[in-house]
Amino acid sequence: MSEKLADFGLIGLAVMGENLALNVESRGYRVAVFNRTTSVVDALMNGRAKEKNFIGCHSIEELVKSVARPRKIMMMVKAGKPVDELIDQLIPLLDEGDVIIDGGNEHYTNSERRTQYVESKKLLFIGTGVSGGEEGALKGPSMMPGGSPAAWPLVKPIFQAISAKVGPNHDIPCCEWVGPGGAGQYVKMVHNGIEYGDMQLICEAYFLLKAGLGLTNDELYDVFSEWNRGELDSYLIEITRDIFSVKDPDTGNYMVDMIVDKAGAKGTGKWMSQLALDLGVPSTLVTEAVYARCLSALKDARTRASKVLSGPKGVKLVADKKKFVEQVRQALYASKIASYAQGFVQLQAAAAEHKWPLNYGNIALLWRGGCIIRARFLERIKEAFDANPNLENLLLAPYFTQAIESAQVAWRDVVVKAIQLGIPVPGFTTALTYFDGYRTERLPANLLQAQRDYFGAHTYERLDKPGAFHTEWIQLRRQPS
Ligand code: NBP
């Protein structure tokens, strides 16, 4: 082993870990690496890490001995049990004040539990969201660290050096301390849930333009190129544009047309949706996006149903092509704003429940670069929360109120047309319904409360006086003649 100790240790050299290790080294740090299957360590040392500032280790003991104190040792392994096992292997080998970092996609409750457990051993823990896939890991991910606050100053220089950078001088890191316990992983989960919503909305726009308007892939490429130059400018719009240009080398057909319409999922969208229900906040975009994937996965059932059930007959989209494309763009933008509004409302509710001092402007900044939902309009979200850190809902920020106002007519038109045509647009529809529900002072829940009180004596509140009331509905009702 070389005499000089490493600044950082990394366990787990699959796509994410290997790229992250190379990223850390490229910023001038010495990195010790270990992987359970040690041939992977050798392959890295003899390959991409050759003649670089690495220490290849064949055991966890060797890795721990190779890192300077206070040690910063990051795990990039399969989430769940492997992380707990590794923590238990590391604890007896570490010294007081050392930091264990988990960079995997974990349910935030695991990070809460691990923070407490690791701190009880006089060590520090960080559970950090890492977004941007393998390319982000190598070139600059978005990072969302939470856990033991005392660990942050120790890892901050390295994390901010490796993260994506934004701003006019490309010097603002997309990595900032999120909060204690599981706060970092919660924010990463909401990032992923918003990503579900963004992807679903883009797919609905695609479906409307393809099935409704009959655009070709070449035309779709042009539309998405145009959209990417305006307020929708984002990584997901950009890659969608690119997808429309790719042809299958075997058949010469467009690749997108050769792919089975059955979506997979790894579960972070479902987590966000479940937690929204627990908190009682309406994160309907992510929920519809998860359901849309579930429905897509029922491919065989849909194929059978398509032979039996039919939609509206003889309804054709009569529209000025250019105008309809612009209307769909506006509907997509407005729905996206509603989706982000919901995501931040959920974060606010979770922060209140867990007493996390979240900085929403900073969170928007973390997502501004490096990650999958990176987009120009996150700058506007940051500005909105910087101007009013207690902003109740993004829809109430003047910029977004105005943006929705100008998109509203097109948004409604697109949803109506989709329904008339029988093209499913659950994301657009739920976003509009959320907007309409949120802006309505008096909803029909008065009747709902009456029904609950009628059959279950659940009581209700009155408009004219405080308290809980019950009515003997059966006695007072009009008696059937
Ligand atoms: P994987 O999630 O595929 O995990 C593979 C790594 O885990 C290998 O290094 C493997 O070692 C190691 N490992 C396993 Br499996 N069980 C282990 C155990 N019991 N003890 C020690 N090591 C164990 O790798 P990945 O795709 O690079 O992702 C790593 C983490 O980053 C995951 O939590 C993932 O959710 C998260 N993440 C991934 C992405 C992405 O785009 N892939 C993006 C953001 C976050 P072996 O070589 O010996 O099998």
C-alpha cells in the first residue's frame, strides 16, 4: 500500500460507484476503493483507474486502514440489506467521528434509522440522494445529503467539488445540506416522484401529437427541439427529442416505434405516493403517473379489451396543426407547474412532521443541474422560494400564477379534446383538476360531511358558529309520502 492515506473511501464499484470514485479522484482527491467481488477492484485498478490517485483494496479492513481520519467512507451498493450489513462490518473498524455515507436510493425511514444507529456508535452518518445516472456520477451529479449534521462540514468540500455546477460561471454546486435524519433521501424521493410526473406528461403530449394530430417522428423531433428552446427547456425534453431521431440498426424503423408499450418502475414514485396519502396531501400527479405505468404494464389485458371496448366513433381532431402543437405545449407547461407545486407541498408537510428545516429555494437549486429533472424553470422556483421562504404553494408565486393564467385556455382545450378523442391524459387531467380544486373556495365537501354525519354521526363544522355538530337527519328529513 502507498504511504499516503486516501481522502475518501468508496465501497461498491458497479456503474454508479465506479463513476463516482473516478469523479472524486478527478477533483484532486486520493480515493480508496473496495468491492465485494474483488476482481472488480482489480479490473478498475488495471483499467480506468490505472496511474490515477487510487488505492485498490481487497477487504473492508484494508479500505478502512487506507483512509485518513476522520474517515469518509461511502457505500454505492444495492439498497436495503447490503447497506445494513456493510454498516455492521464498518462500525467496529472505525474511530469516533468517522463518517459512513450511503449514496443508494433508500426509503427515507432507513436513513432515519441508520442515522440514529450509527450516531449511537459515536460515528456520523449521511444518507445522500445521488441523481443523474451513471453519466452524472462521473461528470457531476445532483446530490441531496441528509443525516448527521456534524458530518456535513467534513464531506462538504468533496461533495460540492464532485457535484454538477450551475449559474452563469458554472460555479454554484448542485449539492447542499438538506437536513437531519432521512431528509436527504426524502428530497431525493420527491425528485424521483416529480420525474415520474414529468415523464408521464411528456408521454401524454407525445400521444396527443402522434395519435391526435398524426405527427411523424421527424415532425415530433422538430416540435421537441422547438420546445427545448423555450420555457420547457430541460433534460427530459432534450432526450425525448433525441429519441425521435434514433433508428433501429436491424430493421431501419424508428426505435421508439419498436418498443413494447409496457412501463417498468423501481418504486420511488410509489413511495412518494404512499407517503402523500399518509400525510394527507394531494400529490395526484405522481400517483396518476404510477397508475399510468401500472395500466401500461397490463399489456395483455389491454390487448384483449381493445378487441371488445371501443371509444368515441367518428370523432376527428379538427385543428390548426401549429395552433394545437402550441396548445399542447402550454398544457404540458401548466401541468408541470402543478406537479412541482404538489411536490413542494409534500416536502413542506413532511418537513413539518419531522421538524426538518428545509430550504425550498436550495432544493430547487439542487435539482437545477446534474439530475434527471434538471430544467431551466427550476431557477424560477428558486426565485419564488427565495422571495418568500414560507410560500404556501408555488401556484401562488406571481410568476407561476401568471404562467398558469396565460396557459389556462389552451390547457382546458387540450384536456377537452383529449377526452372527446378518447386519448387518455391522466396527468394533464389530474393537474387541471388539482388547479381547479385548489383555487375553489367552496367545494362540495359540505355535502360529503352531511353524508358522513347522516350514516355515521361523524359530525361536521358549521359556517356560522364554531364547534362540532351532529344532526338527526332521519328525524328531520322529508318523510317519504
Ligand atoms: P447496484 O444497485 O446494481 O448494486 C451493485 C453493487 O452492490 C455491486 O458493487 C455489488 O457487489 C454490491 N453488493 C451487492 Br448487489 N450486495 C452486496 C453486499 N451484500 N455487500 C456488499 N456489496 C454488495 O449498483 P448501481 O446501479 O451502481 O447502484 C448503486 C446504488 O445507487 C443503488 O442503491 C441504486 O439504487 C443507486 N442509484 C443508482 C442509479 C443508477 O442510475 N444506476 C442512480 C442513482 C442512484 P458485487 O460486485 O460483489 O456484486
